[in-house]
Amino acid sequence: MRSGVAALIYLACLAIPLLRVADGVGLYMALAAVRPQEITYGIDLAGGRFSIVCVAFIFLGWFIRIPKLRPRWSSIHTPLLLFFLSLVVSRIFAIHAYASQYVFDMMYVPVVVSFLATQVIRTEKDVYHAMWWLAGGLGFLSYWAVWGAHLSSYYEMYADGEIVGPGGSIVDRNDLALALNVALPLLFYLFLAAKPKWAKVIAFVTLVPAAGIVLETGSRGGFLGLAAVGTYILYKMHHKRWLFGLAIVAMIGGLAITPREYIDRIVGIRSAAQEDSSASERIEAWHDAVLMAQERPLTGVGIGCFTVWRREHERPALVAHNGFFQMLGTAGFPGAVLWVWLIIRMWQVTGRNERQLRRARMKGSRLHYMVLALRTSLIGYVTCTMFLSQEDFEFFYFELGMTAALDAVVT
């Protein structure tokens, strides 16, 4: 059974780009969240070879289906290209080749797919489909977590009862909370934008458990990300009164079913730096990131080599738990600045698109909702990554590509 599913997924990734290349990109983005992380009867869906084959078939579909299409160059692509070059330099001068290559392999394919998404996602319908693919893949993680936590003994057997991700780039509870916080705005605005009732139902029944699982993970960064996403959605909506009332009801209901120990953990956010050992360890890791950048300001110690450097200096082998400091230590000042530039550029582009649509009196249109979805999703990512080392979170780069594609449609 499992081998048949794996083979079907593999064949779909090869066939769909040749039939409809934009959906081929969307399928790859969705599978990045849900594909099996182990080799299933010789079929490795998590390895680099599978990703390379998928990207190759997307290129092939591009040349077969739209051979006369001229490549696009967005304002997002300039910092993205420079960022990619900084990763290459950091990989070349890394203090540990194998550790650096492992993380580099996780980052360069999403960057390439981000560029491809801009080229092959050409219309409003293409962007809409791609957003459904991405939201569906990430939203499926909520069902995975519900199954593992409440409908089976999976987490009890394999994770000591802790809610975790399926593997790949979504491993522990913090990663899972981040992924769902990125998915929630997509699902919410797709719910508003969808016309068929069945599409609204799918978005809603995925949205609700996703929010619940963020709370169940016990991730403080995930909680802050959820609060930031929810606050921005309320701020942007037309009917703020009923949404505000609904949010209060949902919050009360969520607190009623939330375990006491989790509430204590959230309440202790302000005093965590003094009382929580994990918080003090993170502050020490941030200090080490600055030391790495001072030692090697242009290249850092190498992508993926943060824990290697700390082990060599007799420190705990822990990551920075902050995307900026992780980039600063591993890719130096150029990598950290370019990563921040990507975030700022995505925020600027979505803001400009939103203003253009308002001036065109298209507020509340499907295009407007998709712009808000990407803009709010960025808030979720940035908030969570201040507490996580997820600068290599591939879905951020996928959304960069979708933002550039949507910008071309709007303008």
C-alpha cells in the first residue's frame, strides 16, 4: 500500500508539470510538507534526487507548454539571487563541508522553485491554484497532528507524547507551529475568496484544527505567531465587530480546553529570560552568533555549521533559535542582511499591491484576498522565526515566488 502511494506521488510529480506546469509547481510545494520522510520500498520522496527530478520536469513542462514565454524578473529576484550567491560562498568556505552541504541542499532547491514559480504562474487563476496547493499541503499537517495526538498512539510511541511534525523541514513542535501559522492566513483568505461551498468547507475544516494544534504544541513562539496573525487579520477585515466577537469566543473556548501547564508556560513568557533555562541558552547562542560573525564577517562559519562551531568551542550543540542570528553566524553579515532584505521586499511588494487594488476599487476581490494572505502569512513566519532557526524554511521561499507572480498579475 505504502509503496503504491509513493509510486503514485512520484508519477504525479512527473506527469502534472507536463500537462499544466503551474500546477506542477504547486504540487511540489504541497509535497514539501506532506511527503514521506523515509525510503518506501526503494522510492525516496524526501531526498535531493527526487527534488532535482521534479524541478527538471517543471523546466521541461515550461519549455513544452509555454516555449515562447519570456522569463520574468521581479524586484524580489535581485535580493533572492544575491542571497543565493551568499549561500554558495558560505558553503564553499564552511568549517565543516558535510554539515554545510546538508543544509545547502535544503535551501537551494526552494530558491530555484521560487524563481520557477514566477515564470510559470502567469495568471490570477494560476496564483489561486498554487495557493490552494500550498495551503492544502501545510494544512494537512493539522490532520496529521490530530491523528497522532487524539486518534492513535503515534505520538506516545514515537515522540514521548509530544506533538511534532512529520520530518524534513518540519521536525519538532516549534516547526509544526510555524508551518501552521504560515498556513492559517492562506486558509482563512481562501475561505473568503472561494466561490463553491465545498471549497469553503474544505478551507474551514482545515483552518479550525490548525489553530487548535498550534495551541496544543505548547510552543511559545507559535502562540505569539498565532496572536500576530489573528491580530492582523482582525485589523484588515471589513466586519471587525463580528470578527472581534468571534475571536473572543474562540479564545475563551481555546483556553477552556488548553492544559494548565501550557497556560503557565505562556504566562511565563515575560520572565522566561531569567527563569527558563531554554531562554537563557538561546541568549547565549545569540552571543555566539555575533562571535562567529566577528571571526568571519563575510562568509560566517558556513551554512549548517552553527552547532559545529559551538561544539568546537565546548558549548552546547544548540542552534540559535532565531533566524537572523542563525544567518548572521552561519552566512556572515552579507547573508543576514540579504535575508532581512528579502523579508522587507516581500512586505513592500504586497503592500504596494494592496494599495493598487484599493485604488482600483477591488478591495474584497479574490486578488485582494490573495495579497492579504501572503502578507499575513509573512507576519506569521517572521514572528515565529524570531524564536526558531528556520531561515531555511522552504515555504518562505515558495511564498516569495508566489508574491512575485502575484505582483506581475496585479501590475
